[in-house]
Amino acid sequence: MRAGEFEAARASLAALLEESPDDPELHYLTAVCCRYLANYDAALESLGSLKRLSPDHSRGMQEQGHLLVAVGEPRRALEAYARATQLNPALIPSWRAQIKLLAQLKLNAQAESVALQTKRIAALPTPLLHVIELRAQGKLLKAEQLCRRFLQTNPTHVEGMRQLADIGVRLGILEDAEFLLESALQLDQGHVEVTVDYIQVLRKRQKHQRALEQARSLTERFPSNPQFRSLFAIESMQVGDYPTAIENFDRVLQALPDEPATLTSQGHAFKTMGNQAAAVDNYRRALAANSRHCEAWYSLANLKTVRFTRDDFNAMQSLQSDPLLVSADQIYLHFALGKAHEDRDEYEASFRHYAKGNELKRLQSRYDAQQMADEFRAIQHVCNASYADRIARGGCPAADPIFIVGLPRSGSTLLEQILSSHSQVDGTLELPNILALAHSLRRGDRLSNESHYPAVLATLTEEQRVAFGQQYLDDTRVHRAGAHYFIDKMPNNFRHIGLIKAILPNAKIIDARRDPMACCFSGFKQLFAEGQEFSYSLHDIGRYYRDYEELMTHWRRVFPDSILHVQYEDVVNDLEGQVRRILHYCGLPFETACLDFHATQRAVRTASSEQVRRPINTDGLDQWRHYAPWLDPLVHALENT
């Protein structure tokens, strides 16, 4: 290829592909050869094979741009180059190609903006360009080693610190990433890219107030910048200030009319506030502006109440072969098509799309079912009967929190809506504070492979337990509206009941259950943003449910009469009886508003937001049975004791 002998190179690649047909690099190089030979159909075919094997192959996306330029499609080429640089900012040829195409299309302001970014990237030291390239290839450990070596000789290099923080985020080492970005900002307080990264890490660490303050500072420094105003709107949503979020999204849309990502984000705010019509309108406007904006297709599906038209269905079907879709787009599209086929009673096709969407998500995940099971066993070992006796006295005495725990899609949002309809109870959201505390107590185990949690629970002093409980109350106060009690509906808190009982012994804990087949399959066909990585495989989700049941049995044995088990099917079949039972457990008087929960006006941020705004019904009880022929891995995982 370097010698320009593309026909010979292509013949060699064909022989190699017979031996290794699933090697993405061979398909990529074949596409390059075919383009140079002006065999554009063959080049397109090779890129299609590459896309199936590696949806986020950045150089493949760059090659797509080169091919589109060759066949005279500059606007689509521009989109390909932009996606290539999103996947891999070190692709200088894609940056320069964008500048050239934007100038040809007389989009001069955008060309100047891209030129500034290109200049910044091109000025980076060569080792950092290699770090970015390795990161784009998913070679995170190699990227980390190279970046650390660079920082050993350049310890105050802000961009180097930023790149190492990004690797930390991708590896899930968020605390180190936050520290690196804080340090970088101390060195260069005006560094905009570091500030944006810092906000995103703070959001991932659930430090929403600090993230909001940082986002507000950006809008004050750059009041006309729509990206920063959008970031401020997103952080406003995170703290529950949806009117402010909607207002700021409107201001962004004044500057960037019909910008799909902004319309979709604002649609999420409308959905959470209960304005479904406005949400649908926003999602539709986003698709009218760009039918490839697959998050909007999924957002319509995720409302659960919208049925796609034939035109919608055909448009989504045609997108499956679109070469410009990255893996995130493909995931959204598969889950949306799963819902579309489900609404048409085409269950086999529906299952194929749900399965493919989950398969793509699982490729991005580092979830280890055995590691999770081992942690559950370790929790049981530490938090035994003697542990329960030791923590029986002490801790923060407040009885304000009502924890609703369990698996996602277990009916927990329904229980939250019922309790939030009571005059003495505030509904909040899935609060991250207990998970964040547990994470801080396990500090260092991702780097050393030594687990400090749950063993550290046995070492907590009485003073620490009181302080942690009070800190939880102080940190969650921002989400409350003044009622005596409030709900924390983070489902994964079931793992940390030993910690909850140590720091908040008088808190109520409700275990939300649902038929395991219904619960697990509902989780499988729900696209979770993050935090539920076990849901990407029928086997993993079945095993997780089984381990959850075992752990909850342990908690009830260690803390008898402290946890209320509520079965979703019982609530559906006997609403008033179960409501009275729940209120009695919480020490609350009966109020009829809890029976009319669907009339309660409040922000609901989970996937069940639209269901809980309707009266109780049996619609979802047996939906999984339509998919029974394809659920053997789930059945076997649930039965394997």
C-alpha cells in the first residue's frame, strides 16, 4: 500500500481474510485499497463488514468520509469526519477534512471553530496523541501506562492530566479522575475543556450541587455559548430544577434552532415533569431535524405509551444499514425497534432487537457476574448476627428515610408514587448517597484488587456511624420539600443494608419484589444508562436475581422484622390492602390520596414515569410470556441453585 501497489495489497488482504474473517483491521485496509482503486462498491462492502465487527472503529469512520468525498457526497462526508473525531480526537486528517468541506459549503463560522480545535489537537505532544489513539482503540491499560510515563517527566501538564482523568473515567476510577481534574484546574483555572470534564465527573460521582456551580460559572463567563448553557440546563435537571432546565434549553434553541440533542434533552425534562405531549413533540422535532438521531427514536419508545407509525417503522428499519451510526446510535435503534416490533405483536423480531442492543451494550461493559456474587457472599460473611448485635446501639437516630430497594423494574416506582402521595412523605429520586459512601469506604480496591468493603464495616466506630448518618441526611436535604419523611428509591441499596442499619438504624426498608421472570425480562428489554450492567445478558440478570434473593434472605435473618417485603402482583390485585400494610409499617396514618397515586403531580425520573401516572392495572404482569421461547438462558440461570 505504501508503494502504491493497491491491487497486490488487496490480493494479499483477501488471502488473510480467508484465515481471519473477523479481523476488523483487514476489512479496514481492504476498504482503503478499494477506494484507491476507485472500486467504491467494494470499498463500501468492506466498510459494512468492518462496521458489523467494530461499530466504533474511528479510522473506519474516517475512511467512510474519504469514500463519501470520492463519490461526491460532501455533507454526508462532513458528518462522517465529525463522528470520526468524536470517536478519536487524534485523527488530524479528519479535522482538516472538515475544515476544507465546511469552507467549500461556505459554513465559515463552523470552519473557524473546527480550525481552532484542530490547532489545539495538533499542538499536543506526540505521546499524548498516541494516548488518545490507544484510548480510541479501547486499549485503556496501554494508554494509562503511556500517559503516566509522560506525566512523570511533565507532572504539571494540564492536558496530560486531563487525558489520564478520561482514562480513569472509562475504567470506573472516578475518585482519581476527580482529583486529577481538580488539580488541573488549580494549575489553569480558565481551562474550559478541563472544566467541562470536571462537571461530567462530578455528575457521575453524584455531586450534583458542585457540578451545577461549575456549570453556572461557565455560563457566567461565556453567556452566549450554547454548549455551556445546555450543560447548565442538564445539571439543573440533576438537582430537580426542571423549570430552570427547560428555560435554558429554550435559550439554547434560540441560538441553535431544532438542534436534535437539545430538543431531546428538553424532551426528557418535559417527560419527567409529566408533560408527555411536549416530550413527544420535542422528540419528533429532533427526528425531523435529523432522522439519524437515534436517541430520539428510543426516547419515544421509552415513553411506553407511544405506538410507532408505519412511516416511523420504515424509517428505523432503513437506518439499520446506515454506515454513519456509531455503537451508541445502534443500541438506541435496536431497543426502539424492539418496542416497535413488540407493539406489532412480532415477538421473535422484537426479541432479536432487544438481544442485539444488549449484546452491543455488554461489549462496552466490564461486568463480572462471579465477582459480584463473591461480593454478595463477602457481605453476608461480614454482616452476620454478631455484626447485627454490635450495631444494635448507636448510629444516627433519625427516622426520616424510607428506603425502597430491589431490582430495577420490580414495581419500586409504583411504591414510591404511592408513598409520595402521602402528606407526610417527600418523593425524591434514586439517591446515590449510600452507594457513594460505600464506594468511599472501599477506596483503592480497583487499583490494588484488595477489597476494603464490606470488611471495613466491622471497623466503624460509633462516632463514625453517627457522622455518616447525619452526613446522609444533610446531603440529601436538597432533594426534599419539607415533609417529615422522604423516600430513597435507589434499587441497588439492597447490597448495603448492613451499612444503612449501622448509620441509620431507625430508617424503614421496603423490599420491592416482582415475579422473577417478569422482573428480569423487563430489565433485559429496558436500556439503562448506567449502573445496571447485569441487565445486558439473560444469564447475568437471572444469576443476579438469584444472588439478590439469597442476600435479602440473609438480611431478613440478621435483621428480623426490620424489612418489609412487598410483592408487586399483590399490590396490583389488592391495592388498598397493600397500601394499608405499607403505611402501617412506615408508622403513617392511612390517606386515600395513596390509592389515587396516579393523580399526584411530581417529577418521576425512572422508566416507569408514564405507567405510574395511570390507575393500577394488570397490563405488565405477563408480558414476558410472549417471549418465552427465547428465554431459556434466563430460566436456567434462575433455576441453577
